[in-house]
Amino acid sequence: MSKSVDETVFDFFSVLLQEPTKEVQTSAEDKPTPTASNSNSVSLKKQHSKTFKKPNINNSLGAVVKKVAPPPHQQEVKKAFAEPQVDKASLSKLLSAVSKPEVKQPESKPIHIGEVDSVASDKSAQQVQDEIKLKAQQVRLQLEKAVVQESTVDDVKIISSQNNKEPEISADTSLDKAEVNVSEVELNVEEQHKSSVPPSITGNLQDVLDDEFQVLFFNVAGLTLAVPLVSLGGIVKIEHINHLIGRPNWFLGVQTRREQKVNVVDSCRWVMPEKYTQELADSIDYQYLVMLEDSNWGLACESLVNAVRIDKSHVNWREKPGKRPWLAGVVKEQMCGILNVQALIEMLDAGLGCQDSID
Amino acid sequence: MTDSRNVAAVAAGKEDVVLQWVTFKLDNETYGINVMQVQEVLRYTEIAPVPGAPLYVLGIINLRGNVVTVIDTRSRFGLDAAEVDDSSRIVIIEAEKQVIGILVDSVAEVVYLRRSEIDNAPNVGTEESAKFIQGVSNRDNELLILVDLDKLLSDDEWAEITQL
């Protein structure tokens, strides 16, 4: 009863391998997925045709499941595969659990679901490999003759939401009829991701950032914001701000710094004007200015939290500029917005507020 | 920035003219007006209200037999009203060929500024009052806001106050 996920997955694929015929290999070149025309879709791409024996399947897939399968699914999977008959619904959950977290990554690097352990240790394994290769060739020949229509591709459905661009992969109940060589499947989201990003007024912040980059967290009226250090022009202590008449209400004024004039933004009022009340205004005690790149703009903040190094994958990047092009995404761990400084500068230069249209 | 302006001035063959500015305080900010437009500075005197006058007009005063309209500068600049005190002054100015008075919190000094020391104000204003500022200058780490008196009122408003 205490089967591990590795063993469960192994059992599942063992069942699949033992069942004859109706084996299907899926690839982008061979057949389009149901959502292949969709820019947000996920295509399946064939990799090098490595096949494997049972023990290797166990090893390789198990390793993948260890990486990506969330713990809550483990119990369901265990129950499903402890029974002699394969619970197809559980299989669906299993595969979706394996694939979903990976394709959420905004960098959309090609994600390999399964990596074949190339170390073949004994001769019987080699024989099994040969058999599988033979079967695979037969199936491939059959597939070449038959026109595979989208409506008939019910073995593997790749569902991609146009809105949230979070592809979700689920296995159909007919999975038991086909061999899905998971090690040959690559979720190639990269191209789709690029094409799905609408043109922004500033380009993509992700392009200029390294995979790992540093951000500075700062507080404004209880709200934490992050700014990439590459976009940070400096930190200035607020001393005396000169109010200028006829400016937007979020424009606090001008502070001189090294004979230059820093335009001070009331960050709270700019970022969340809908929550800005006189009471809130009275409670805010701005201490520092977070300078934006080499511009004259400084965001007033109450305190500086810290600067940490984060990975790109730790940010839930916004894929559409939408109404807030200044917001590049959300840092998952701190649950705070990360600024697209270039966009912010352009908006401030144009005298636009947070909710003003950029068109 | 200053260097680039100097270079531009030299390139244009113009002298870096020194201008004098009368500075006054309004809501803790220092403003400057061209000394050539200032006729005199008065202590606060009784201002007679004018029925039906625009909101930005405080009233009129009698200046040696001449009626001078006094403008509510705070109101014009979009600032909150404040009580008149001992430091309040009425600055008599000439703009658009008219003589008017502007009520200010206090008058400070006359400063000398080279043209190269004057920068443009941040161009983010969309309000009417944004056009009053013709430039800013940094003096002793304080910002001096230079006011274009000719633009203090629109053409229609200048015409209107002549009818008072």
C-alpha cells in the first residue's frame, strides 16, 4: 500500500507497454495537435527516438515525477494503481499533474517531460528496447497511411486557455489503448509564448534580465514593490520636496540632488489611487526615493526592505501589458509586484497615472 | 545639463544674460517674478471686494488714486487659502499692459540668475496652472520657481479685469 509515485508510474507504463497495438507516437511533425493553430497552444515535438526498457522507464519517469508532481496527487495516484484495473480518471490527473507545473513557467523554455536514462544495464532490457522499436516503426507506418484528424486525436488532448496561457494537459480515458512515449514529448512553448505577447510600449523586461537577477524590495503604504537592480538608478533620502503647481496630484514635487532635479512621485497615489484617502495620505511617511534608471523620476517609498537575487522562474511574468504596462509581473515568494521601469518612465514622462490609457 | 545649455548658448552666439528676480513665498515654496515687471511691494491693506467679480479676484485697492485689482494668487495657483498675517504683501506688477496686484505670503529678496541657470519645469502638467511656470532654478539647494506673469491670466481674463 505504500507504493511510491515512482512505482505507481512504473506500473502504469508497464501496463501500457504490455498491451498490444494501437500504439501512437505523437509529434508536431507527424500530426498537429488540436490547438496547433492557436498561438497559445502547446505543441508536441518529437525528440530523438530513444526507447527504453521497463526499469529505465521507472527510473526516468520517476525522476520527472519527483521533480514536478505535487504531493496532493500522490495519494490519488496510489489508490488508482493499487487496484488491478487502471483507473483512467486517475491517469488523467496523473499526467496533468506531471505536465501542468512545468508549462506554467513563463520563460517557456522547452520542457522535457521525461528524460530517458540512457544507461542500459542488461541484455534483456536491450531486447525489450528492440521490441518496442519494432512496434513503434509499425505504428509509424500505420500513421503515415492514415490521415490523423484533429477530432480523432483523443489519446492526448492538449488544452490551452487563450486567456491565461497556462496550458493544461490531460490524458483521455483511451490512454490505455495507446502507448504514449512520454520521453519523446517535448512541450515547446517558447515560440508560442513569443508570438502570444502583444507589443508593449517598452519591449519585454524579461529580455534584458539574466536568468538570475537581483531585485530591491521597498514598501509604500503597506504595499511591497520590487524593482530590478539593473533598473535602479539609485536611492535618495528625501529631504525637501518643492511642490510645483499645475502638476498631477501624484506628482509630489521636485527635490534637488547634485544640482539636478528629481521628480518625486507619490508612489501610493500613483499605484493605488482608488485606495488613496486623506487618512492614508496622513499616515504615509516617505523616507527615500527609488530612482528609476537614469531618468529624473524617483518613486517615494517609506522603507527599503532588502535586495535579493531571484530566478526568472520565481516571477509570474505578465504576458500582456494590459492596463498596467508598468507592472512586469508578480514575485511569487514575496507576492509583490515587480516594476517594468522602462514602461513606468514612459508613463510618467507622458504624465499618465497608473490607470490612464497608454494609447 | 547645465553644460549642454551653456554650449547651446555659446553656439547661438548669445550672452548668458543675468536676470533679476523678485522672490516671494507662497505655501512654503519660493517663487520668482521678473524684477522688470514689479512696480512696488505693499504691506497688506484693506481690499474692497467687488460684487460679481471672478473668484480669482480678491477685490480692489486704492493706490495713490488709482484703482488696482488684486488677484488671489493662492486660488490662482490651486493652493489652499490661508490667513493674512503681518508678512503678507501685495506685489504690484505690470503684465499685459495692465497693472494689477498679487497677494503673496511674503516677499523675500531679489536674486540674480544667469539664463543658463534656469531649467525647464517638469513637463507633466496638464492643468491650467502648469503654464504659469516658465522655469525653475536651483539656488542653495532650494528650488526657485519662476512665474510667467503674462500667463497668470488668459487673454479673456485680462480683458475681464479691465471691466471691473
